[in-house]
Amino acid sequence: MCDQKHFDDDLQEFERQGLITRRQFGVMLGAGMAMMLPKVANPATVTESEVTITTPDGVADCYFVHPSSGSAPGVLIWPDIFGLRPAFRTMGKRLAESGYSVLVVNPFYRTLKAPTAPKGTATPIQDVIPLARSLNETTQLKDAKAFIAWMDAQRSVAKNRHIGTQGYCMSGPIAFRTAAAVPGRVGAVASFHGGGLVTDQPNSPHLEAARSKAQFLVAIAANDDARSPDDKTTLKEAFEKAKLHAEIEVYEGAAHGWCPPDSSVYSEPRAEKAWARLLALYGKAL
């Protein structure tokens, strides 16, 4: 899970390697910049827009991007604790260029419109933790149903294909619960350095996800695995028992948060490996 210790550990590693000073680190993250991602081969021409979606609890501000012609499988992206921002718009657009209709949501719409982290990933973690804590199983399930219903009303979303969903950091469990919320519609779930996938409670995200019909990709950061080494085994056993396909892997050398391009620990080689596995999952399951 994202916390101050993760942030401090990342900074110390950058300083140890002589790659960046504390001041440079803050300036870099404060810019909230989305680094350039590798180009998609033969990208689709896409249409992008800022949209609002009515849910049982209010109006959510979101980003929607899709191929400009025809319909494509839908994908629902839940951002990490720093919320909807340029980095996740860039990630969503790249996925749309690969042939998907992508909705990137602001999970904190009940409290704030995006940007919910005014300094991007340089926003003090203690400032955004209350936003994460404002969400719970009930809000997550309601939002998942509302967002997927909205997607199904769009002509650019294929109705005869399953929907995929993916989460990062605190939204890994939300992606899991999305599969449980709409089990007949969600065909693929991906979690990247997701925190809190496994708990000892009867409503643990991994137990709820195992009641779905989806296929799973679970990419675990090496330092998260060091903190909770039993989680990967628990996940594997739960999905095997449910007879659900699941690819569960610890990404050696990857620190928590390695996938978003504006992260302090972004690792392009490992992020690209995760991207390739994501496309493989969606290509098979959607």
C-alpha cells in the first residue's frame, strides 16, 4: 500500500545511487509530469474527452478515450492514490491506441474533483491517505456498477465483448471488487503493485474476486512481496480453488509504484513487461 515509508524508501534509494537530490526529487514530482511512454505499433486514431458520470453518490469526473471508429472492448482504469492526472491519461490513451475503449476515473469524486493531488506524486502522502480511507467495499461496488453501466451505454464500447479492469496501488483491490460487482461482464482483471489484495476478513478482495468469472494478472513489487511474502501463495490457492486463470508474479527489482510513468520509481523495462502481459491478458480474455 502507498504510505510515507514507501515514499521515503524511494527517495533514499535515489540519493544512494547519486541519481537525484532531495530538492530535485521534489521538483520532479511536483511538476506532475507524465513521461513519454514507448509508442504503440500501428496505433489506432483515438477520440478523447473529459466526461461526467452520475453515480448513486454524486457525479464523477472521468477521462474517456477510444478508437475514433467502430466499437472496441471496454477497459475501466482505477488510478493509484494520487488520482486522475496526466500520467494516467497518458496510460489510458496508449491503451486506446492499442484497440480499447478506456475509462479512467476519479475515485475520489465524492470529496474532490481531479486533480486530487495538487502536486502530483510530490503531494505529501499524508494529504491523500484520507481520500483513500474515504472509500470502502460499499462505495467501490457501487462505483464499479455505475461506471460499467455508463460504458455499456457508449457506442464505442463493444457489447459482445467482455470488459477489462485494472488497478494500481490502493486501487488493486477495487479492480478485484469490480469483477465481483459485475461478474458476468468483467472478463479480465489486472493489479499492479496492488496493496491490500489479501486480508484476514471474510470480505477480503481476493475472496470476492474469486467468486467472479474473470481471468487475472497480478504483478507484485519486490518490496511488497518482502513485506507480505505469503500473499502470492494465498492468491494462487484462492484462484486455483475457484478454477480461475491467474498469472501471479513478483517483479524482481521493482519497487512499489513502478508502473505509472510519473512515479519516482518508474522502471521502464519492468513497466513494459507488465504492459506486455496486460495486452496478452486482454487479447485472450476480452
